[in-house]
Amino acid sequence: MRHRRRRRKSSWLRRLTVALAAIPLTYLAAALIGSLVPVNRGWKEPEQGVTIYLANNGIHSDIVMPAKADGLDWAPYFPKGDFAAADAGAKWVAVGTGEERIYLETPRWRDIKPRTIWSALTGGRRVMHVEWVTNPGYVDRAIRLRPEEYRRLWAAIRADFQLNADSRPIRIEHPGYGRSDAFYRATGKFHALKTCNSWAADRLRVAGVRTSLWPPFVQGLTWRYRKVSVD
């Protein structure tokens, strides 16, 4: 009788181990497929238009846009007074999204705690990160957009911010990582299926740009676009 109980327990543990191991493997397989499958297949980059960039630190991507282009201006939404000491001459704005605890409580990767990882995987509050950029020389990829595509991208990103009674993004009381960045309240949740990189891909999709169907990792997003170096 004891042997039967031991065998049942051992069999149950093996099944549980296999099931747990299958979760990350399934996620990685889905990420690979989602990164290879394109949306907006017929899109081609125009010869003229508004150029935006994708910044990439190996894990996270930001969309870097001109502060003012095609009649659209980010300055009223992200006034320099929201930042510790943003360069008055900065002409670029980098926007990204992330989970609240990861952004606000982990200025360094070594600061990540188990509860932070759990929150990011299962569904934490989403926030927006904005930085005024003087020289976008750190960017990884470039994408040139038609005016109507840029307007759709601009509107889609603006819609991610929670707005106050004056229709301005709500700044979070946090010092930021440096003197030219700040955090703002966002709409929606952040979790393993809605990452910072899939967010960027989704905004490009809305704009009409050819992009990956679902790239939770940055490499699955950036590989489609031309590599560039900005001086």
C-alpha cells in the first residue's frame, strides 16, 4: 500500500514538473512564431516622411520621435517643468512602457525582487516612461513614416496616457532615472503577454507599418528595421 502511494506521489510530481517546464517552453515557442509572423505585410518604407527610431538596451525598447513634426507637438504634453533638468534644446522624445514596480522600484537590475517579477508576469499596473533626448545617437533602428502613418502612431501613443482634467498626462511623483526623464500614469495592465516590446509593435501596427505579430522580446521587434547610427 505504501509503495502504491509513493508511486502515485512520484507520478504526480513528475507530471507537475513536466507541466511547469512546458510553460516557459510554450512561451518561447510562441514568441518565436510571433516575432517571425508579420502584420501589415504590404507596407514599404517611403523615400520621404517623418523618421522615428527604436532604442534598444537588449531587453527593452523605446520609440524615439521628433518632439515636433508634421504639425504635432509633444511639448504641451510633457512640459520641461515635469523634468529635473531637461535640456531646453532637446528636440526628441523617447517613450516606452513598463510595469510600475519594475520601473519605479528597480533603478538597477540587481534591485529586482521576486514580487516584482511576479507582478510583471501576472499583471501589474502599467506606466509610461518619457525622456527628452538631446542627441538620439544611442538608437538602434530607424523607420521612415508617411505623414498619415506618423499621425496614427502619435495618436495611438498619446492614448496610452491617463489624462487629468486639463487633458494632460498625469505625472507620477518619482525622481526618474536622470535629469531628463519622468514617469506618467498609463491605461491598461502590463503582463507577460503585453510587454514593452509587444506594445511598441502594436503601436507600429496601428500606424500601418509592417511589424511582428507578437514580439515579447526586443530582438523579435527590431530585426525588421534598418540599422542606423545617428550622430
